[in-house]
Amino acid sequence: MSGDNIIVLKLVLLGDPAVGKTSLIDMYTQHRFKEDYKPTLGVNIVLKEIDEIDAQIRLIIWDIAGQEKYVVSRKMFFHGVVGALFVYDVTREETFRNVESKWLKDANEYGEQDLSHVLIGNKIDLESSRIVSTEMGKELAEKINASDYVETSAKYGDNVEEAFKKLVSKVLENLRVEY
């Protein structure tokens, strides 16, 4: 561990059920993918520590259930969140549309003022079933003022690390943290 500086950042993943939020977290934190899908019940909290130049960064990653039945409890999970990954499934257009109509709306309503966010189009390994194009993803990212747009495969790990790094970098920049 370098230095005594510990920066704690609370991040959240938002998106419809089965878009791959838990799989993205598993790939990022444990470098593994589980084939059997089990929906998140309420919220799952995962810690990950990363070392930067003179600081240790502790990420508290909140994996919030996408199911409608958790809508009431969801708002309390936003307290202290500084960054969000909005996740949709490139093979399901409804999950793409819900980023703006549902998840961004929740984040704006319950989240902090200067919430940094990155848009993720997940499941690019299912190219033959793809419905949402890269261009559509980039357009939405611009429309919702996302700091970046990243296409990922939680199954194979493609761009997963990059997506989290881009979010952490933007959060640190917004918080004006020197590291």
C-alpha cells in the first residue's frame, strides 16, 4: 500500500434486470463470470481497493436490483453516491430505452448533484443478437451527458476494467482529488 491516503468512493450500477450488472462487478472485482443467473435481491455491496500514485482508493460498489418491486427501497441507496454506471443489454432495446426514462430519472431525483456517470452497452459477445448499435449508444451517452460510453462483455471481460477506470477517473476529477 502506498501512502496513508485512502479515498473512499461510493459507486452504483443501475439498469434493468438481467443486463449484466452483477456480472460486470464479478468480472471487475474477481475476474470471473458465473453462467447461472440469479437476480440481485435489494442490493449487493462489493468492496474493491485500487492503488493509484500516492493514494489508495476504496470503491464501495452498490449493485442495485433492477426489479420493479425494489423501487421504494432503491432511493435510500443513493445517499453518498458519487458515480454511476448505467448498464443496458445491446440485445434488448427496452433496457436501452429505460436508461434515460427510468434509471437516469432515479439518479437525478435521488442522487447527489454532480453525479459522474458512464453509459455501458453490455453483452457485446452476443453480436448476432444485437439490436442497439454502437452509434445509438454514443448518441444516448451524449444526450444524457455521460462522461463516456463503453461497450463491454461481462462474460469475457472485454472493456470491463476500462469502464470502471473511466468512471473512477471522472469521479476523482469532479471531486478535484489530487492523487
